[in-house]
Amino acid sequence: MKKTLVLVVDRDDDFGVKGDIETPVIGVEGCSIAATALGIADPEDSDINALYAAINIYKEIRAEGNTEVEVALIGGNEKVGHRSDAAIVDELEEVLRRVSPDRVILVGDGAEDEYVYPIISSRVPIDSVKKVYVKQVPGLEGTVYIVSKILEDPAKRKRFLAPLGWIIVLISLVYIIPPVAAYMAYMGEGTSFSNITTAFVIFLIGVFVLLYAYNAPDYIALWRTKLVAGIRGGSVIVPFGLVSMIFVVVGLIIGYLSLENIYIPSLYLSALWFVSNALWLMIFALLVYRVGDLADMYISTKRIKLSFIIGSINLVALGLIATGTLDVILTYFDLGMKNTILFTTEIMIGLCLALLSALLQRHLKDAIVAAETTKDAETDAA
């Protein structure tokens, strides 16, 4: 007799994050407990209905008595992407090993089916896909309610509002940049900004949409809280942060003063010249801040983040490549010094450092995977 698995996939791990349920969950009793836990934590989450629908399908198939059936819940990760998909694969393989089904009925709320379907179908045949839609209040009131609930979810807000904000900003810039460039090129003669007022207002609206989509107010509030806590607690990251800000200010001043000492006929070349003179002070500012973050972490946890080393090497590599590229472009327009050997050396050293960073990252990743495999083997042996 063939065995059917009724499967629910929670890609963003709402059951784990909100309901404190450890997945995978196999069996109707465990799934009922999981649905109740998430229902108490967040009654409006559509994953609850998907799991209840799976339990209902399980009972219907079992009542027919023609085939063996089991119901299961697997979860991903709250950081939706490759991490969640990897977690889904691991839990799916565990469920398949324990249940050994011949076919699967996939039940979901329709939001993530296109992502999880290929992952599951590559390992076991999928006979049916059941999408569960929650009934809402009809009419305009229901639509407003749905939209408001979507906007309250940071992940959905980023998914739907961020593209809209970028479209608004880019379209408005198409109308703003030409008059501004003409103003800079002709020193304000015969140009007026009155005709771009509407475009500028639309640009500001787009910026506000992006800030809201990327949850900028919460990040600013969190940064402010950490800063105040760091000052009160004597954290070393505060003086490092002040030094990095000084580097940023000095870099901007040097970049501005460099424009005063040379005649540059084009606005775009002026921007490149400004960046070429201010670039390394900006890089030093970021490195100083990262050193402060590393020192603060070491003092509090006695550990060093390996990502700091890789990130710093990448930062220096990008700086060298950008510097060499800018020097080549500016030399072509008879700006700056003409030293082909120096430019080539900058770019080659930058590429070598980028390759070194990639090798280190791969080596460390393999070492971490090997260590975790050894640890799991020792745990199984024990």
C-alpha cells in the first residue's frame, strides 16, 4: 500500500519564531499543537490555516482507508533566501527518511509555493498542491485591511514597497538631473529650477517610500539606543566611531578643496576628481569603525569575527581597484598624473587581494562545515 505525505512548508519559519515550535513536526497531534501555538501567538497568520487544511486532508484520506497517510510540518529560516531553502532541504530529507512516502500533497497559503515546489519535487513526486486562501471582509474595507496588514510586516513591506520606491526615484531623477547638470555646466546662466518642482516633490515621495520600505526609522532608533548605551557603558566603539566621522569630514573637505585648485570643464569629471581625492579617507573611516566594532566584540565576548578580516581585505581591494580605474579615466582626460605602471599596479594588487579574500572565505567555510560534520558524528556516536 502506497504512503501519502501531507506536507506544509513554512519558508519564513513563523512557527519557530512566533510559536516557538521546533520543526520538523510529524504527526497529526504534533501539527495540532503547532497550529494552536502559532494561533495564540499570531491569530492572523495564514500559515495556521494552511496547517489546519493539511490536518483536514490527512483525516479525509485516512477516513477513505485506501492508503497510508501522514501529515508533517517543516520550516525554513526567518531570513528568507538561501538560508531558509537550505533549512527546508535538511528538514525535508529528515521527514522523508522517517516517513518514507511514495507521494506528497503540498499544502500552502500560495505565497511561497513557487519557491518550495521545485525543492520538494526534486526529491519526491508531488501528486497535488492545495492552496489555502483566508476569507476576508468583502469590499473596500477588506481590501484596506489586507493592505494595512501587509504594510505592518517588514518583510512584505520591503518586498512590495521597495521596488515601487525605486521606480518613483529613478523616474523623477530623469527629469531632475538634466536641468541640474545644465545649471552646473553654465554656472546658472539661463537655467531655472521652477520646471522641476513637481519632479523634486515626487523624488522626495520616493525617498520616503524607500525609507519606510527598508524600515529606516527603526534602524535609526536602534542605532541611537546602541549609541546611548555605548556612551553610558564606556564602549570602545564610541571613540572609534568619532574618529571615523572625523575621517569622513576631512575626506569631504579635501575632496572639495581639490576642486578649487584645478579647472575642470565637466560636472561629471568634477565628481570623479572629488571621489578620487576623498576615497581613501572614506575607506579609512570605515576601517576604523570596523576595528572599533571588533575591539568591542572581543572585550565583551573574547572572540574575533573572522568576517572582519575578509571584509577588510575586500574593502582595501575594492579601494585599490576603484583608485586605479579612476586614475586611468582622469588621465585620459588630462587630469592627474600620468603613470601607467602605478595604475596597473593598483588594479593588480586590488585583484590579488580580492582573490585572496575569496580563497580565505572558501577555506574558512570548508573548515566550519568540516568542524560541524565532525561534531555531529561525535554526537551520533555518543
